[in-house]
Amino acid sequence: MTIDFRSSKTGAVGGRARIDSDYVFHELTRSICPNCRRVIDAKILLRDNKVYMSKRCPQCGPFMSLVYADAEAYVSYSHHNKPGTIPLAHGAVVERGCPYDCGLCPDHEQHACLGIIEVNSACDMACPLCFADAGPGFSLTLEEVEQMLDDYVRTEGQPEVVQFSGGEPTVHPRIIDFIRAAQSRNIRFIMLNTNGKRIARDDRFLEQLDEVRPAIYFQFDGFEAETYRILRGEPHILEEKLRALDRLAEIGLNVTIVPAIERGVNEHEIGRIVEFAIEHSAIRGITFQPVFRAGRHIGGDPMGRMTIPDIVRRIEAQTGGKFVASDFVPVPCCFPTCNSVTYAFVEGDKLIPLPRILNVSDYLDYITNRIVPDFSHEVRMALEGLWSSSSVAGSAKSLQQVATSCQACELPDGQAIQNIANNMIMIMLQDFMDPWTFNQKNLMKCCKEFLLPGGKQIPFCAYNTIGYREQARRQLTAMEAERRRARHEGRPYEPRPVVFEFAGGAPK
């Protein structure tokens, strides 16, 4: 399919020629004003094979931002929009309308594939990029975390993934207890989000991680001092990160490295990051995240942002074609343009992306339903597990899903399916919305939720964009004095719910 966005003359009236717009009006959605954050209409426009959002706030004026750097892919990916799964229970009622009733409310179109618990707001770094604006504020108690986990189980039955985040969660004195609490509730996968500092320095903590064995979600933006100076405020942190990764390899924990990619800063390092991940024994996955504007990082040109197709093109160019654009398939559980994933079998110098030996797109096509007849249901279910926000790189479940998927592969002679499964690396590209690109349609399919005391589950891009984070931060910080009293007196802390208020179409 080719999309032509050129202007053209369509006729003449009184000697004057009418001129077509230089864009295609693709759809109307709802967004927010980047200044006052009121909900407003927005147009999705296609021009020069790129996707833009155009909107006008009656108070603040017009805004335009780049959304996606491949309009042809953006349009075609609708085939990968999987029907949503309804949670067992909702945490909110429909009252004000989306996006002000998050909880999840009954109008939300997807359950939680991944639940995020920010156990604290404190951090041992001060990253200029931090969307959470980490700093002194609150530190959750075990009682609060256990209640949040119980609510997660209530809504999901057996949740797939919980990720402990912050702040920097490893500086929380009870982080190991939190991991054990999640394990005791039979949550399939527990992830720990970290910058790696404590892992690099603390032998006892490394021993504790070896005991509870979470998957590690590891901040890693590149190799150059200038990259870390700009993004993290610490130009000489690489050596410490490499030490932490080597120590994780020694105890055999699976690591997903998470590079934040900013145009003009570290986009030239993408290929080197991929090569490093393939070679390092601890790393089973990469999650590239184009930088978005939230928290401390609210500046920048919205028309020059990095998007998923930009990163895919650089992966192809900087790895010498080891990966190409067609190797990456949209994730169907959320809105398909929010995530893309590929898996590749690595053996020595040989690398084979899974989509080259199995037509993944056909199995995950929910519009025309083109399913290869052999093993169709079993393979499709396995691929849905792999191409999901709940997939954890290197986990036993993901390895089994790879093995099941490869029943339908056209494999080279002599290669064993299980051997392939045990030598896979995952590359995910995850885009998050900010006030410039916020799209209510995408939000309603979000499957990554922040879990809060009181049972609320707030979609990631609503939490960081609409005003939920600011309200939760104020309330959780105000509760800190009572938490300290409870600790001092040696008594349990009684969790208090976080509640949200919006007035006049904007956060209160």
C-alpha cells in the first residue's frame, strides 16, 4: 500500500484553482491541552508518510506534534488490534467520562497485563529525564503493598506480572519483603526496576536477590559519558552499570535492559546496545523507550521526537541488517502502535529473528483472520503470550511459548526447537504518550497500570499525563508522618486509599 500526501489542484473557480490539503485527515479523537490539560478534540493527520496530532485548546491555542514516523505502518497495524480482556472486577464507576474515571472503570477496553507499584518516591539519582520526578516524599509500608497486591489478585485472578518501581525501589528497606509478598500470592512474574547502583555495591543485597530471583528491569541508555550526563546527570556511571550486570550474570538472573532514546543524544548508540545485549550472558531482552515529556522532562520539540519507527530504522542500519523493519510485529493486547516486539534465536555469530521462520503477522491478524491451519490455535495462543506486555524476557513461560510457536516454523535442518527457545533474545519498543501526543483511543486499550492503595489501577499514560500522579504524590506524601509513627510504635499501618478529583475538565 502506498499513501500519497502531495497537494494537488482539483479545479478552478473564477480563474482561481482550488488546492487540496497537504495531509490526509485520518481520524478524530480526544486528547488534552499540553498547557492546561483540559480534554479537547484532536485530529490525526497523515503527511509525508508520518502521523501527526493537531489540536486546538479554546484557552491556550493550537498545537501540533509528531506521533509516529511511519503512516503506512500506523494505518495497517489496525489488523493487530486484539479484542480486549475484561478484568474480574473494576475499581471505578463511569461518572465524569474518560480519562477522569480511571480505576479501572467499565469503559476501559483491556485488563492489566502488567501492574506497577511505586514503592517509594526517593532515588539515589537525580535524572533530568525522570518522568516520576523522583525525590523525598513517601515510602510505602508492607501493609500497603500487600493490600495493593490483594486488589490486583482480586481483579485479575492470577496476575501475570507485577513490577516494583519508584523512585529507586532497591533503596527501600523492605523491597525483598515486597517481592516475597508478591510471590506468596502466586503472581507469575515479579520484576524489579532499577538503576543498578545497589546491585553493583551491596554484596548482601545481591545474595538476597539470588534468594528471591526476580526478573531485573535495568536502566541502560548507552555507553558514552555525554549520554549519561544529559539523560541521567551522571557522566561516569557506565562502569558501575557494567559491574552490576556482570554480578547479575554471576547469579543467573534474567535482565531486560531499558534504554531511553532521545533524538540528538543517544540515537547513534542503538546498534551498539543491541550488539551488547546479544553478547552479555545476563541480558535476555531490551526495551527501547522513545523519550516522552513528563515529570522533569517537559521541554523539547514535539515535532522532532523519536518514535518507534525511528528506532527500528536505526536498529536496521546500525546492526548491518541483523534486524530489519519486518522483523518487528505490533503488540496486540494494547493499541498496536504503542508497542512492537521481535524475538531472535542467537547461536554464535548466527541470528535468526522468529518472524523470518514463522509468519507471526498472519497469526496475530484479528481483522482478516488469516490463520495458517496447522497448529493454528495452539501456536496463536503461544504467540499472543510472546507478543504481549506481560511477556518477561527469559522466563520459563516465554521459553515454552517460543517452543510451541516453533512447531509451525520452517526450521533449518537439525535445529532443535528447545535449543532455539533457550537461546532467544527479545527486543521490544515501547512508546508512551505525553500531553502532546495523548490519544484517548490508545488510553482506553492500555494494559500497563499503576496500582495504588485503595484498589485504583491507573493506566500508565493517564497517570503521568492527566494529573493522577500529582494527586497521588501529594496524598501518599501526606500519609508519611503516620507511617513513621506506626514504625516507631511497632504497630501495623492501616492503609488509606488514594482518591482523585478533577474539576472544570482539568486536574484539581
